[in-house]
Amino acid sequence: MLESYKMTEFGFSKYETSCYMALVAHHPANGSQLSKLSGIARSRIYDVLNTLSRKGMVFEIEPGKFVPLPPEELQKRLKSRFAENLRSFEQELAAVTTKTEYEYILTLKGYDAVMEKATEIINHAERELYIRLFPHSGQHLAACIEKAAGRGVGIRYVCMGPMPHDFEIQIEHPDSDSLTEKIGGESVDIIADKEEALVGMFETGKEDLSPFIWTRNKWFVIGNRDSLRHDFYHYFLNKTYDCGEPLTKNEKQIYEFIKKDE
């Protein structure tokens, strides 16, 4: 049976999707042919065709012979219907939403779920991103971070290991070669526009069970943003005090920027 699981997500039954997909693959076709192609019993195929005809999905061009609505036209209809439904849903939500000062602190688990949320936050950032990532997560998110920078979002990047130096405000955390062992895993910290935070650590050996915090809570966001700002100071102190090396011109510029970026 020819099926499209994506079509069923738009409210079409399995029989309807199988019949339409079969007709797209082979048309014009009669009921007997479609029964064989779709795997739908002949006793049911004409009921399905009648339903699809009422929905404007198939057309009878001559007695007993059918053609499908062109796929590109179906896509246009589905996009239009989705947009209309989304607008109606937004209006319904606006009508019942109660304003509150309370901001939830929610928990995410699983590498894929965390990376999906991280990508979403980065893609919606408008002004600034404070980011602290290990190389594996950094590589996963590199493309969307670069896109954010390309649309004018300021990137303040603390690398927890050797990574390409792609951004003006970017440093590598001291002792990066031993950080994973020291803290017991690999952390992810993303603070967007002083409004949203995704914070947590993939504990070694328990990556998919490790809880991450996602929130818009004002004080949580500010506190974690300051944590990342102070990692820059840690870098400057380590280089000048522990290593006895002067800051480069670029590092001095970063220092002045971070000091003023409250």
C-alpha cells in the first residue's frame, strides 16, 4: 500500500493518502487499477475516490477514469490552510492568555531535543548571543551561529576546547584540554538577547538522561549571562597573572567590550 505519513498529519486517512499517492504515480486510472496500486480493496476504492472527489483531490475526466489534483496545487492548498489555521489559533490563544509576571523554568532531556532547542533559540536571536560550548556541540551549531552573526547578531563566544576562531568576541577557556574530565561532561550555555537561556551539561555516559534548563526567567537569564561574562575575565586573569603574558591588541579590545557590556 502506497502511503504518505506526512499527508496523514494534514488530516487525510490512510486510504485517502494511499489512493492519492497511487493516482499521482499512475494516471489516468480506473478503480480497478487503483485498487491494485494502492492495496485498497475494490469494494472500498470507489468510496475513497468519492471522498477525495468531494475534497477536490481527484477528478473524473471521463466515466470511471480519474486524475489527481496536481501535487504542486495540493501543496499550495495545504500551505494556505496551515497559515489560516495558525492565524486562527494565534487569535484564540491571545483571547484566553492571562498576563503574568511568572516565568517557567522547564527541563529538557536528550541530545537531539537540546540541540533542536539550541538551534531554535539561535535562529530567533535578534541582538546578542552569549555562548559557551564544547567542540562537539559547537560543530553541530556552527552553521546557525554563523547565520546569526550574518544577520547582525553580536556573538560572544567562550570555547571549551580548540575551535575555529570565527568571531571577533571569542576566547578559548583556560585548561580546555582537561575541562571534560574536571566537570564530568560537556556543558551547553546559550543566552539570547538577555531574554532566554538554555543551560545544562551532558554528563559523561548519561548524555540522554542529563537535564537541561530552558527558561525566560529574568533573574536566571541575567545570572547565567554574567557567568559567561566572567569566563572572559577568567581568561584575561589566567593569561596575565598565571601565564605572565600581555594581552594582545584584540584581547584588550575584547576586555574593554565585555567590561562595558552589562
